[in-house]
Amino acid sequence: MSSTFDNGRAATSTFPPSFADWLTENTPYSNAISALKTWRHRSTNYHDVYDPDYFETLERSSWNSAPVIARSIVDHLNPVRVVDLGCGTGNLIDNLRSLGIKSVGADFSDLALAYCEKRCLDVKKIDFTDAEAIRCPVGRFDLAISLDVAHQLPKPSAISHVAYLCHHADRVLFTAPPCASDRLPKCVRPAEFWIEQFRARGFVLDYTLSAIFKAEWPAQERAPSRKRRPLLFQRSRR
């Protein structure tokens, strides 16, 4: 399926390279281009982006990485019960389950949940953009996970998503890319933004374990040059 976007960026191949460079270096034109990209993203329908091709690609790309991430989580955190909010096709919680971890997932896409159901996973449908829906509790867990989800939500919903994660566990494993690598990014922010959101809810960043996870987790197969930047937050005991 063709796309008007290339790794989250509007194509500029219609311009000669020198002219495209001049546009991006000239601040007024650069601002206009950014505004145009934002409009194009907002005008793109959710279901046009997160379509069968998207989830087939996600499934293939997570096939090799999910077992490594699951083993890393078990080795360093040894959780008993885990919830993955934005679990996608369920590959990660399936691998956690195979390691003896009771795992629950939640996602909004029916296509994603169909993969989870085929794996006989315990999953719920939750729209993370709906303030009422995300108040629905899914239980208490040793660990809450959200991998590359928050940046896909509008900013108010992304902040609510952080609060929702904090509500369900005293430890949260979180990733959100600092650049627009997704096809429908809405809240792309640097790590400092997310650290502050968690700090406001009484969670502190565990720098040591975050660094260990970053070293152990493989690069994403959809973007081989980019490794995830996992952030492990723990509820402050002060």
C-alpha cells in the first residue's frame, strides 16, 4: 500500500535537492512546511494508517525483537503480573506469558485485537483518546508497559495515558520516539518531557535499568539505525 509519508515525513522528492535544502533552512518556509505536515497528519484517517498492512509489518518486525525484550524484562524485573497498554498484535505479552508471566493487554484497533485473540491472550479494547474509557481499571500489576504508544495520541490524551499507566503499577516501562517516525504522530516530544510527566505523578527514572534495557534491546527492524530508548520509572517511596 502506498503512502504519502516516508517514516513520518512528507516527501520532498518533487523539488530539486538544492531547492528543498533552501526551503528547510529558511525559517519562515520551514515553519510553513511543518504546519503543512501537521495538517496532513491530522487529515489522515486513523484507519487509513493503522490498516492491515501496518499490523502485518508490526507483527513481522516484532517477531525477533519481542522474545529478547521479554527475556530482558524477566531477567531484570521478574514481574508476576504485567499489563501492556497499547499491546498491538500481542507479540510481547505472548512471549512474557511463555516465560510464566501473567500478562494482560489493551488496544483500540480491532485488527490488533484480532491477532491477540488468535493467540488466546487476555486483551481489552480501550480507546486511549477517550477520557472516560481509560478510567476503566484493568487491575493492579507489578509492571505496566507502553511501547511507542503515547506519541501517537493527541497531547492531552498522551498525558492521560501516562497517568493511566501510573495508576495500574508502581513500575512503568515506557518508550516514545523523540522524532516523527510513525505515520500519524501527534505528541512527539523529547525524553525530558515524559520524565517530567512521570515525575509529576510521583515516579522517578531508574537510570541504571533504563541503560541496561537500551543496551540489551535490539534495534527496530523497521528502522535498523534507531534503537528504542526505554525508560523505566518507579514510584518514589518518599
